[in-house]
Amino acid sequence: MEKGSELKDVNLDIIFHHISDLIFQIRVIDVHHYEIEAVNEAYLSNYETSKEAISGRRIEDFLGVDQGIQAIKRFQEAIIRKKTIQFEEGYSFPKQGYKLFDITLVPLVEGGSVEKLIGIAKDITEKRMNEEHLVQSEKLSIVGQLAAGIAHELRNPLTSLKGFLKLIQFRNTDKDIDRYVQVMDSEFHRIEQIIDEFLILAKPTKTNFQNNRIDLILDEVIELLSGQANMKSIILQKEYASSLSPIYSESNQLKQVFINLLKNAMDAIGEEGEIIIKATERKEHIQIQVIDNGSGIADEELEKLGSPFFTTKKNGTGLGLTICKRIVKKHKGTFTIESNEGKGTIVTLNFPKIYST
């Protein structure tokens, strides 16, 4: 009987220490205080610590005050209910950063009170990210279908209106009316630009992928926008080598991305400022950053940037960054935005050096 019990303990020990999920055992001191009694190897690996360093430590001491209070609230819930609870919650690790977990918390009831808690935390960060990407893809697909229909319906009446406007402009001799005609023509042009953006979302465009040097593409974009920048007293500062490795890309699409990002930066600055266009060659990829010292973006708005039709601009459509992200993704790249309100924004793009379809 003792031998069977020892074998059972050995099997439990193997499961405890070799399962990939994070397992932890908590000793309940009282309803407000808890100590870590045991953790498995996966837990130690994620926190890069040892059994000796973690055993007996208060939960708020180990996790930090804020995350400790967050965990204690869950412990208290399990103790009050005296039942297994399951929930999703995020925690930050020293090196891995923020992770989202599906956590099961089991209270061990002895003599009517909870003496210990057993927890199992399954990392679902990647799963949730994939689900979010799927939702975004579905949204873009719906937007594309709507955009195609809207663009088609708008084209015909817009063409007629522009034709009649040209006729009025040709026959008109009144300067006041001519001023109104110019405003209308400008607004029609803006409607056409919006329709063009709709069509980019609605249908795939022809691409010509080949090896292109990022530094040459950036040079062309900077030269193109330098006049506009000078008019606003904005300095375009280049910080990259003149011989960066080529990447497999569609040059016109990348120009569209960089033009959009630089225009956004200029709009954020308004008048008098600096935009740094920085490119750094890494081992497997090239990193491009557009850094401005403009007004910055509030945290609640930063999370929504890149979503179709969301914009911080007075006359924006909210499609520019959506299209940029789509192009970067097509090039197997990554796109991130960091911003501090009142200090400026950093847009970072990473493109692999070697990529073939």
C-alpha cells in the first residue's frame, strides 16, 4: 500500500513539474494575506526565479503591489464561494512582458475553511491575438465589400456633377461665383480621393515585387514632401545609411506608406517642428522609424488607430493607416505606434530582408 502511494506521489510530482501551464499552490494565512507554498518549473521559468527565492513569499511582495492586490481579490472570491472559479486575467512578467491567462483557481477546504489554493494558469495571449486578427480581417472584408458598392454608386453622379461644374466654370464671368466654383471643384476632388481609398480596400491592386533599396525609396519620398515641409517650417531629418540592404517589395506601395506616415507627422506638428526618418539595418530585418515632436496621441485613441473610419483628423477618413497596415502585412512586416500626448509619436516598421512569394 505504501509502495502504491509513493508511486502515485511520484506521478503527481512529474505532472506538477513538467506540464507547460503555470501551476501554483498558495497558503492562506488569513483573508488578506497569502504566501506562495509551491510552484512548478514552468512558473519558475517564466519568472526566471528559483524555489528558494519564491517559497514562503507574500503574494503582493512577489507580484508587486498592484498585481498582488489583483490576485488577492481572486483568492478572496474563491474562499468566499468555496468553489472552483475560472477567469481570464493578465499579468506582466519581467522579461516576457504582458501575458493573458485562462486561470482555474481551486480552494482546498479542510474543516469548513479554506487552508490552501491551487491555481493553474494557461497562457492564451497568442490565441486571443489570433482571434483579434481574425475579427479585424473580417471587418476589413466587410468594409471592402461596402466600399466597392459605395464607390460604384458615387462614381456616376459625381462624374455628372463635375461635368456640369466645368460647364458653369466655362460660361461664368462673375468672380464671386467663380470663387464658389473653385470651392466645389476642390470638394469634388476630395470626394474622388475618398473613393480611390475605398477602392484600394475593396480590391487587390497589381503588384510588381522585386528587390528594392529602402534608402532610395525614402530619399524619393523625402524629396517629394520637402517643399510641403518647408512651407510649414518643418525639418525632415534623415538618419540612415546610403547603402541599406534591399528587401523584396513593391516600391510604389512602400512609397504610399511612407508618404502617409510623413503627412500624418506633419499634420501632428502643424507649424515648426522636426521629423526624423530613421532606418537601421538588423541581422534579419530593416527597421524604419518616423519620429515626430508633434502633439502626440491620447492612450484611448492610440488603441483605435488603424481601425477603418477612425481618425483623429478633422478632415480625415480613417482609411490611411488601415491601408498602410495592410501593405506592411502584405510585405510580411510589422507596424507599431508609440505616442505620448504633448511630446510626439514614433511609428516603427520592420521588414524582412529576404522574402519571396
